[in-house]
Amino acid sequence: METLLQHLDRFAEVLAVSRTASVSSWDPKIVRRALQWARYLRHVHRRFRCHDRIRTALERRLQDLWRLEGGPGPGPVSGLTNFQSLGRCDLLLSLRLLENRALGHAACHYLVQQLFPGPGHPDANQETLQDSLACLTRRRSAVHMLLLSGYRENPALQEDSLMKTQAELLLERLREVGKGEAEDPGKFLSLLWERLPHNNFLKVVAVALLLPPSSPQPRGEEFELGRPHTPGDGVQELAHWLLEKSDIMAAFCRILPARLVASVAGRHPALCRVYLSLLTDWGRHLHYDLQKGVWVGADSQNVPWEELYDKFQSLCQAPPPLKDEVLTVLKSCKAQDGDFEVPGISIWTDLLLALGRGV
């Protein structure tokens, strides 16, 4: 085990060096040896991914090295952040060398030969490093677009070509993750949430939820918490993730434009029910200010009357059955409040009156 951990430490150092000017001294022999080392770690990944003790030891070593402040070790720059990353060591190394202009001509030529082995190569009928590298590049491009995309405002985000492209890339990446043996789409989405600007990421999620699913649900069925969903279906993975993350779901409903959230609610009944529950909860936190003659919140974090009305109005402007469902919820809340018809006593009465004038 100690020998294996030492191999891991040394390869992490190779990956770190692969991005520096030191590769100018590398010749084809060194590149070949580095790739062989990387493929050895891929073999380790395949052999021990179901071996809990060895996998845990490797994970712990990677995490310990990552946390060393200013010390040697993989860290986020090398890409060796978990056991799963060992399965793509040769891809990480190749990508870094291709991006490093300091790599000498002979070494670069050898690397390109490895990427494009030609039809006569003994592994020509198997997945080549070229194929795997292209897949990794697509994945990186998807995250890169999510991170660096423009923040332009568009009232119809679902029709914005840039947003649609990002949404399609996100769904494609989720399908790839869903088909992986050791990857969890939910963890991948949570990682994106931690790393990317929240507002823009939520917009991309909303647009993705409005794209046609790769495997449509049978009529009358939908995904809910606790119910199995189709593996590899990016749209279902997104919706399921939102349903599991109440704080992110609340941000999704609060931050995004009311019309966009209404469109998503009209497409996904399970999300719609959570949205309506949030709206009614936000409404119950408002009280009527007799002096000002308006509904106000107890603190600045409460959703103001104007925003609450705008969200309900967008839902009521949707075609049936969504509009009918929203009005039913409002009338039920009004009845529970005493079924008053006089303004200023129940917020639900006032919302129904205002919606009756504005819809």
C-alpha cells in the first residue's frame, strides 16, 4: 500500500510539472514514461474501485495532499481531487502537455502520435486516448461556458441561443455522469452550485428544464422525491436535485424572473407544488400596515407584496390547468383565513382582488 501511495505522490508531481516551463527538457522517452505511469493509475482505479479499504486510503491521501497549505501534492490545479480522477490520469496529463507551449517539438510529435494512432494501430478498434480526450474537452467546455457566459438580460431566456446552448451542454454532461459507474449527478450539480455564479447557473437550470426530455415520462406520471427516476435523463436529474435541495429551490423561485419560473412550473407539476407552497409561506409572513395601507414584511428578507403579486400574476397568466390550480390554492388559503371579502384583513383576499383586476 505504501508503494502505491508513493506512486500516487510522484505522479501528482509529474502533473504539476507538466504545466511549467520544465517540460522544455522532456523528450519522447519521458513523455512515454509519464503516460505509462498515468495508465498504471488508471489500472489501479479499475482494479480497486470496488475495494473499500484501498479506495479509502487513496482518497485520504489525495485529500491530505490537497489540504497541505503551500506544500507539494496534487491540489485542485493537478485535477487529482478524488479517487474517480485516477481513472483519467492520462487524459489530464495529455491535456496539460498540449496546452503547454514549452513542450519540445519531438515530445509534442510523440504525444500527437499517441492521440492519433491511425487505422493500423493495434488499439484502433478500442476507445483511443483521442476519443477520451475529446470527451474530457467537451466536459470542460460545458463547465467553462457556464462559468464565463454573459450576464445579458433577456425577457425570454428560454429563447436565448446562448442560454439554450449552455442548457444543452449541461444536460449532456448530466447524461454522461448518470451513465458513469461511480459518479453521482446530484453531487456534480452541487459542485457546480458551489463553484459557479448562482444567478446565471439558476437561469441555465431553468432553461434546461424547459428543453424536451430525452426520454419523456408516460402521461400521468412524474418524478417525486422517493420515486425512482430514469437514470441518465438530465432533465429529470435537474428536477430531482432541486426537489432535494430546499434552499436552492427557494433561491430558484425567488431569484429568477417570475415568467420563467411560471414556465418551469407549468412543465413540471412536482416543482409547481413546491413553488406554490413557497409562495403561500412567503405570503403568511406579511402583515397589513394600517397607516400605509399596504402589506409589509417583518424584516427586509421577507418577499414584498409587489414581488408576491408579480409571481402569482405570472402563474395566473399561464394556460389551464396551471391557472386553475393557482386560483384554487389562493381560494383555499382565503377560506382558511376566514373567507373575508373586505380588503386589508386577509392577504389572500387582497391577492385575489388584485389578480381579478390584473389578469
